Amino acid sequence: MRQIVLDTETTGLNAKLGDRIVELACVELVNRRLTGNNFHRYVNPGRPVEEGALKVHGITDEFLADKPKFAEIADEFLEYVRGAELIIHNAAFDVEFLNMELQSCGRGTLADHVACVIDTLEHARELHPGKKNSLDALCERYGVDNAHRTLHGALLDAELLAEVYLAMTRGQGTLGMDLEAPAAAGLAAAVLRPRPRLVVLQASEEEVAAHIAILEDIAKEAKRGTVWQFEPAASAVNAA
């Protein structure tokens, strides 16, 4: 199974108003293992980076001036992600930007090229309702070291999200039980082992007589009678 953890940085927050991608990064997982076969490109957006976005990721117009346009990397990107599952945090944001970029250069939409998109934000909200589920919050919750994340960066965030996703989905497909394989096998064997036949020993006449004698002695000592003396009446009530 091939999965791609993806993140972008942009000139601003609104693709519909013309904001564009300035950084695109992907981290590859094959059978839930990081391969090191990553995809990372900076993109010249053809418009200035907004001040608010600059404070978030620190990518300046001067740095982007000599970088390729998205159309120049589109085919390379699509070849890299083709047929894979995409894993994105707050997927709606990144997918909207990617679709705008792809459509502007005649490449359709992301859904035309990938198997599906998994939104880790939605998954985290299902697992931790009512809690903060930002990438930083999830890193803290799952013990992923993000101390070096002073600014947002698409490659760094994709690498962190890959670790968070693996931690967040660990154990899926194992009936929700966190058992070691030998322990689970032992438990299964214990459950399937046939139970021994129950042996019932009947009391002898002498034992029955001795039991009755003890009950009679107790009844004599009791001032308000004993429970077993009222059993026939109780049985009649229950029968009614």
C-alpha cells in the first residue's frame, strides 16, 4: 500500500481570491514505512506573499523569484502521487489550492489522479472529540518531537504528520486490542480449549438428615422465623 503525506504553504488563505501555492511537499509511506522517497518543491506564485502568511512560513517573495511556476512541476508532481492514497491534515484547504493550480494548467483535479484523500484532522476529531487537534497538539499527544518547528514548512509538517498518522492509526485492523501476538495466541487457545465435564455429587441420606437437623436448630433460635420457612409462600407469589 502506497500512501503520500502531503502539505502545502501558500501566499494566503483564500484560493478563490487568487492565493497560490508557494511550497509543496510529499512524504512517501509504503506498507506504513517511511521510504525517504520524498517530493519537495518551492513554487513561484506569480503574486506577492501576504504579510500574515509570511509570518507563518517565512517564505519571501525574493526567495521565490527564481523558482518554477506550478505548471512547470505539475506533471512531475502528478506522476509522483498517481494512484496513491493522500494523507493531509485539514485536507479541504490543501485540496482546494491543488485543484485550482491543476485546473489552471489543464490537468483536471486531484481526484482524477489519486486513489483517495484521508483527512487526519477529521480522523483526530473522531478519536479526540472536544480536544485541540492541530498538528502541534497531535504531536504532543502522540509523543512526536516538534521542538524544531518554529515556523510552518511544508516538508517539515509533512514529516511530522507522517509520524502522527502512524501513531494515530497504530493497531487498526487488530480488533482494537493492543495485545502482543504471543499473548493473543495464548488467549485464543484458552478460549477455544474445551471445558472439563462438570461432576455433580449427590448428598447421602445421612448428610441430608444432618442438614435438616441443623436448619431446625437455627429455626428454633430465630425469633421471627427463617427465610427458608417462607419459601413455599414466596414461590406461590412468584408463580402468580
